[in-house]
Amino acid sequence: MKKEDYFNSITHQVEDLRELCGVQADLCFDLGKLEKVMDRKTAAGIRRVILTGCGDSYSAAGAMLKGFRKLSGLKKVNAPDIMDLCAFYSDARLRKGYAPEEVLVVAISFSGSAERLAVALNKAADHGLDSMLITRTPDSRGGRAAKRIFNVETPDGCNSPGLRSYFASMMGLTALAAYIGVCRGVLDEAGFYSLKREVVSYVQSFLEDLPRIEEQMFEEAIRMKDLSKFELIADANEGFSAQFVEQKFIECGGVYCDHTTSEEFAHISYFLRAPEEVGTIVMINEADLSLSRMKDTINGCLAQHRPTLIVTDLPEEAFRMEKKEGEEPDNIYGIADSGYDSMAAAGTASVCRIVKAPEQWMSPLVDFIPGSLLAAYQAAVREHNFFNGRYDFRTETWVS
């Protein structure tokens, strides 16, 4: 199999990030533009922010949650599922003791068309809260419901399934958080634009490794070609990136896919039937506080003979199981009560190393890319058109 025979819309969207990254940063990191969306005095008065969206947009909200808190200097920022927000958030839960004008509801939607999005924004208005839509489509259902619109103005291009929109939404959220930080005195204007350069530099440094990463994901797709079940395992900062990659596996290949955490793997996913049939992608970075637990998880995957890929900023040797003379292997899964060493024939995990982020919260800007490429190539090598056969991944057209 030749990789070029399976180029697809995700391949092209990822390669497009080389140019889009800088362009999108220019379109979002613009203090003059942001001042027109929300004046500085109003932004300085914000004390609580609620981020939400549907599908990919919700993943973007969650992925940027940690960064939003840091850059804005606000502790009261959360990212509820949009159904939870619409159906179960009371006035007290929305405001958390703050005045209505101190609470900002930010909905994310590239198209702005989702009905639930308008419901969330109308709920904000009903409770007297400020609201904003981050979008590329101001003249939309969501745009008409929002008090404010932050148009990310992403240039035209292929967006099925939506990597460009996902990246643009994260960039918009980062710029908005930094702008609120400027207005609240957390950042100065020089720091705002320095952050922009740092983000672009980080993404571009990741893209320098793209040929290697893409080749590895194609090889992994061939290795996992016949699998129809996948699981993403990630904690905290990478958790929403894992959710996004899960969505790409389902959209591209129509396979079963879920995402979980290292702790839930131990309590639930470890007991899946026929685990050797589950392609497993683990996302973990050196800065993650759950690193030691994730190493146990990886060994658990290998003990079950799961085809396993690790996306990480750590070298491959960091995940080798250590065994000292006279001691049991450093693995809570591989040794049964009878003493059977299930790791003996387990093999090793593949490791896709990515560049280390300057700050931990930045990693979701790129860590979704390897898994998304794998999802696309895994469908492509099976000649499976995306979206249940309705989207030709080669011609990037919808099939009637």
C-alpha cells in the first residue's frame, strides 16, 4: 500500500495548518477586533465564564478550559455539556453568586446552526447574562441568539470532518481568554501578542515533524486495518482531545469508539471482552500528574494484547516496563494470582512522539492531530468513505 493512494480530507486539512495557523492567529489575536466584540470595561468586569458547544465545538471548549482559566485569570470558568446547561442549570448554578452582568456564556459553533446552541444563548438572555458566539457564520441561528459575535473569519477550505473549524475554535477561545486577561491586568498588550507568537511557533514546530507523524499513522492504520473497535485513553488536559479523536474515528470509519480515563480503564474498560480486538490510543504528556497511573494503564493494555499507540511528548523508553533482579515486573495488570506473566508475549506499544508544549495547556492545539490522521487512514485503507459512505475522502465531495 502506498500512502499517497489514501490521501484524504483530514490529510489535507492537517497540511493546511501550515498556512492556516498564522492566518488564524492574525484573525483572532487582534485587540482592536476584540474591543469591538466586547469593550475593555465590560471584559474587565467578567467574573465567571461558561464555555459550551455541540460535538467538535464542545471538545474545543473543554480542551481550552485550562488555558482559558490561566490566561483570563478567572477561576470560575467551566465547560458543561450543552444539554446539562440547557436543561439542568438553575439561575444559582449559572451565576455562582455573581451579578448577571459579571457572567459570560460563550457558545462555540463554526456554523452557528445547531438548535441547542440557540437554546443555550437564549437561556443566558433569559437570566440577564452576557453571551457570545465564537463562529465563522455570524448570520446564523446562533448568531441571532447571541448578544455578541466573535467571528473567527476562517478562510474557505475543506472542513469535513471538521479539523479546520476545531483548530479555529481553539484559537478563538485562546485569544478571547488572553483579551479578558489584558482587560483584567493579568497580561499586558505586549504579552498578548507575545502569546500569539508563542502559539504559532509551537504549532509550526509540531508541523515540522508532520511527515514522520503522518507516515507513522499510515503504518498504524495498516496494522489496525481490520479492527472495528477503538478506545482513546486520556486524562485531564488531553481528555477532550481524546473525545475529538473519538468523533473522527466514528465519522470517518463508522467504527465503534469511546474515550475514557486511566482510572476508569482500571475499573471498567479493562474488563471488555476480546480486548485484543480493540485498537487503543493513549494520550499522555510528561507534565500530566497522572503519568505513573497511565504507565500502569499502558501495561494493562499490553497485558491484554491490545494494539496500542501512545501519543506523547516523552521518549519511547519512558514507557518500558522495568524489572529489577528478584522483583516482580512493575505492572499491576500483568501478573495474575497464579503467577502467570501475561506480559511475556505482550509486545510493545508504538510511540508517536510530539513536540513538548511551552505550557501544558497548549498541548490540545496539536495533540489531536496524530489520532485524527490514524482515524482517517484506518477508514481509507479499508476503502470506506467517510460519514457512513456519504463523503468521498479522495475527491472531498458528498456522494448522492
